[in-house]
Amino acid sequence: MEIFKYMQKYDYEQLVFCQDEASGLKAIIAIHDTTLGPALGGSRMWTYASEESAIEDALRLARGMTYKNAAAGLNLGGGKTVIIGDPFKDKNEEMFRALGRFIQGLNGRYITAEDVGTTVADMDLIHEETNYVTGISPAFGSSGNPSPVTAYGVYIGMKAAVKEAFGNDSLEGRTVAVQGLGNVAYTLCEYLHKEGAKLVVTDINQAAIDRVINDFGATAVSPDAIYDQEVDVYSPCALGATINDETLKRLKVKVIAGSANNQLAQSSHGEALHKMGIVYAPDYVINAGGVINVADELYGYNRERAMKRVGSIYTSLEKIFDISRTENIPTYLAANRLAEQRIARVAKSRSQFLQNEKSILNGR
């Protein structure tokens, strides 16, 4: 892998390799862009096939966080940490404390959080060495479990997408196919049920299915059959890449709005949705409730303020749909454009400020 060539292509700022022999820590911190503020992104622990694949994942995820944070209106850039190792076998206290010291050494350029393979307890260990961490235990002033807030953001975003497709944002009487019934999806189903939506659900866990049937009167289908349902909304809340060559032929929906990451297998599938007239709520916009919530911890967590900010996902999607309609481009491209425009405006403003400051100093 030509690391510098890749970094130049997408304008990354920094790549940090962290090694601690005593604890077995092997981690990579990628900082993509800090134009809007310090880079915020979680610490992921995974059994990568190679060091190169870990580097690629860190870089890809960091860039994704830049767009996510910018589109969410946060004054934060994008970064990510990946830890090479098995989260079920290789964890120890010293590992996360060592990572905390590396993060502290970045002096606030990067702030971490929980991610795949890491937990609140792991964040607490990082917190022993640095304050540049969110998603720690509520005892330290944290917001706690982010899943309910993420679910609320998806619910609000789904209403915006339904409005774009049908002319009003009411979900009463609408049928929503929910794929995956984890913590976020369960709470989403609760919101949908309360508004009077009909639920068609699937999961590989029968207990999760039974719970939603019992609590919300949902109808269950097999995992593969979820793509064939004639419903108003398809809500992918499990694995990524479920919008692909195979599923596109089978979808009979007007809206796609869910919490899963990387829902499009390829960008060409976003183009296809646009041509098919399906309203797609870009994943990193609609599922930003969690990061918006933990970002509020940086100011001293206030739940009312955080939830109000999560509610702005509705207006962010309205702007994206407007760009998509006006410029006749897919919504995933419109979302990217919204994020890039915000970063460019702030960069221009900062550049102008620095020029003025330089002129004043030269005038002396």
C-alpha cells in the first residue's frame, strides 16, 4: 500500500502508529480533517487479516467521520482508531490505558469513543489517562448508552424521507420493513408503533423477533424475504451493503431509511436508487444521533440540548433532498456536497481570518 499516495488522494492530515509491547497494543489512529474542529471518531477493535487492511480501515472510517460530523452540523472533524486484536481474547487494562496515553499525546487533535469491539468499560480505562474520550460511564458525566438517541434520530430522519416521498411526514398507517432488531432497531420500532406504523421485521435471532412481535404486533418474515415486501419504507438496521445488485431487483419500496452503516454496496447503487425514484436517506446522516449525543459531552452533557440537536437530522435531510432535486443528483452525492460545502466555508473563513491577522502583524 502506498500510504502517502492514498493520504494525498483524500487529503488526510495524520496517521499515527501506536505500539506497546507490555500490553500487546497495536493500534492506528487516523486523522482525516480538523477544519471544523478536533477529530472525533471511535476506537474499533478487530481481528484484521493484515496490517495493511487495518490501515485501510482506519483511513476509510476516519474520512467517513469527517463527512458524518460535518453533515450533522458538529464543530468536529473526522478521525478513527483501529486496534488490531480479538476483542474477546486480547483485551487488558494496560492496553486501553496505553492507548489513552497515545491519545493524550495528540493534545486534543483527536477524541475517541466506543465502537465495534469496544465497550464503555474500555472507554473508562482510556479515561484514566486522558480526557479526550467520550461515551464513558454516566458516573463520569457521560450520556450513557447511545442506542436510544441513535434510534430517535433514525425515526426523525425517516419522517423527513417519508415527507419527501409522499408529501407529508406522518408514519401512521405506513408499513415499514425493519431488517435487524438490535438495540437501536428495537427502540426505532417502539417509536414507529406509537405513531401507528405497521411493522414487518426480520432478524437472525428468534428471541429478538419474538420480543418485537409481542411488544409491537409486528409481522415477521425470513431474513432473505425482507427484500420482497411491498412496503412503504425499507429500514436496514443490521449489516451494511444490503443495497446491492441482487436486492435492487427485488425492492418494492418508496423510501430507504435505516441505522446500518455503509448501506450502499457501491456508489453505483445510490445512482440506481435515484433513477428508480426511491428516496434514500444517506446512512451517515440519518444515523448520526449517537455521535451528536456523545459530542454534547464535550460541553458538559445536557440531554435536552443533545436531543434538540439530534432533531436537526430532519432539517439536514430536507436540505439534502432539496439539493438532490435541484441538481438532479443522487442523495448520497447531495449529502457529500452538503458536508464538503460546510467544510469549505469554514476553511475559507479561517483562511481570511489568518490573512487579516498576518496583515495586522505586518502593519506593525
